[in-house]
Amino acid sequence: MEPARTPRQGHPRGLYLLFAVEAWERFSYYGMRALLTLYMIKALEFSTEKSGNIYGTYTGLVYLTPLIGGYVADRYLGARKSITVGAILMALGHFAMAFPPLPFFYTALGLLIVGNGFFKPNISTVVGQLYEPDDPRRDGGFTIFYMGINLGAFFSPIICGTLGEIVGWHYGFAAAGVGMVAGLLLYLWLGPRLLGDKGCVPVARQMKQNHQDTPLTSVEKQRIAVIFILSFFVIFFWASFEQAGSSLTLFADRSTDRHIPLVGWEMPVSWFQSVNPLFIFLLAPLFSSMWIKLARRHREPSTPMKMALGLVLLAIGFVVMIAAAAVYQQSGPVSLLWLLFAYLLHTLGELCLSPVGLSMVTKLAPAKFASLLMGTWFLSSFLANFVGGTFAGQYDAMDLTTFFMIPTATAAGAAVLLLLLVKPLKRMMHGVH
């Protein structure tokens, strides 16, 4: 059965289903993440260093297990069944967080880590399968899909964060579980109708049946090498960007004046986690149409160039945080506009790098390794989150301006090196735009 088709200038209807399912899944993930650091420090009474290490280990492993989930999907289960398995495990994990005893806390983190491994690489792979290899709509489609990620990420800190900070921590975690169940039910209901047979059969079995399981060509090997090289640079991006859930949350809690004088209201700390996804949701349609228009004029930047620009924008965002830290050290809590401006710059960088990277993997990866290489792409986020969490654990031990200088320098240095590699990487892509 083929999925419902739309005219070439539109997008496949299945994209909007995956958009909605991903929105609910990200609602659950970011709702829990918005509370995690605050919960460990304020409720579990962990030290800042221990909380940062647990946060980094958890968010890192969430991006390691997609390597395993991608392999299992390619070889045995298929992408669609793997998505279902992952969603069930993650729902159980979120509900486990709703129980106070400490063993439930660690069990919940384990379920979320394994469930995400099955879910995350395979839903992105199915998005890629909705498009032909040469379809110019692919980058735009992934940018729309990325809006789904951030729609969920926008509402979750507001809903889960408010419940967690004001009503009770475990109400916030339970709300995240409800969101995951909603996404699973929507996927099971509409998936067969809108996705057809995309992702149902394991790629390895399908290629063997069609006698297409041939050795990799030299071109395919070079394209895979590009995925690994760009994944390396993405480590520098996410290690700094993911400070949003740790050190930037602490800056919002301790160093930011969150009072809104006109209404006499103090903004909850967890609400800052909604700023980035709000900017994504507002700006992603502009980026989607911009890439398509530039492609029609043959002026679209290459994927490596887009990613280098993303690193530059991230570095500039941390320059803003250096200035904010200096103002705080001189005169106390700073305006929340400092954080908002930094998040805006980080968001612009993210739109140049993350959805483009997802699209790039589906274009460069040989079909038989599609989910596995998507897992490899997420492996860079594993390393980045581990490094970023360990770094965030030093927040109390370092001078604040010096602390923010480090991600500024690493992002800027990685951007310069990637700019030097743009031309050779384009050659190794062998015509894939």
C-alpha cells in the first residue's frame, strides 16, 4: 500500500503525521528535561556537580542508544515497529518519574534512554523515505518536521514546568507521560493510512529480497565519511548549545531578574526552556522557504557551509552571555532580555545545522545503513551532552565570565576549521546537495 500522495510542490501527507507524533514525543522529553536539573538540586538535594554529571550522562546516553536502535531497525524490526517499541518504553519511563522513591528515578532514566534509542533515529529515517533521493523539497520537509520537535518543546516547559515547580515535581513528570501516550496513539491510528508501507520492512531484508545487498562503492564510502566528519563538528555545537538545560538554567535561576513589573509576576525558571522552541517555530517556516528559493536560483549554501554558519551564530550567542555575566558581577541580577537574545542567536544557529544535518544523513547514507547512520549522527550528541554536562558541573567552581568564554572559543574554533574543509567535503559528497 502506497502512502497518500500530494502534488510535487507540496509535501507528503505523512510528513504532517510524523510532525505531530514528534511534537508529542518532544513535549514529553523537554517537559521532563526542563525539570530535571532543578528537581535533582531542590528535591533530591544533589550537589550542582553531581546534578550536572547525571544530566550530562542521561542526555548523552539518550543520543548513544539510537546507534543500537538504528541497527536493530535496519536488520530486524523495521523503522515503524521500532518507533512503537520506543514510544511505549518512553511512556513507561515518564510515568516512573512520577513516583518519589529514588529507585524509580534511576529506572525512569533507564527506560527513557532505551526507548529513545528505538524512537529517535527511526522516525527521522521514515521522514527521509517520504521523498525521492533527488527531491528538492527534502531540506524544507525536514525543517517542517523540526517545527514539530519544537512545537512540543515550546509547550512542555510551560505545562510540565509549571506543574512541577508550583504544584509538585511528580505532577510535571506525569504530564510528560501523558504527552508520550498521546503521540503513540496518534501514530498507531493514522500511520497505516498516511505512511503506507514506508519503514515497515527491515531494509536489510528488503535489499536481500531484491538482490540489492551489494558491497559499498567508493562513492558511498566517501559519502559515509562526510557523515562522520560533520558529526565530529556537531559535537562542538551541541556541547555548547545543551547548556540551555543546565548552566543557562542556573543563570536564569540565580542571576536573572525574572520579575515582569507591568503584571507583578515572576517568570518560572523552567519557562526559559520554551524560548528556543518558540523561536524555532516562528523562524523555521522562513528558513524552509529560504532554502527552497535559494536552491531554485542555484545559490543555496552547501550543507557544510550551513553548519559552519550555525557554529558562528552559536559562538556569538555566548559572547552575549559573557557580557551578561560581566553585568551581573558588577550590578547583580540582569534583565531577562540578555538570555532571550542569546537564545535567539542559538536558535538561528540551530536552524542552520540540525534539520539540515538530519536531511543530509538521509541523502548521503546508503539505503541499507539508513537508520544505523542516523544513529551515528545522534552519536555526536551523546558525546556532546556528556562533555556539556560535565562542563556544566563546574558552574559553581569557575568565574562566570570565564565559564562562558569556553563554549564561545570552542564553537568559534570549530567554525573556522569547518570553513576550511567546505570545498573538500563538497567533493566527497559527489553531487548530493
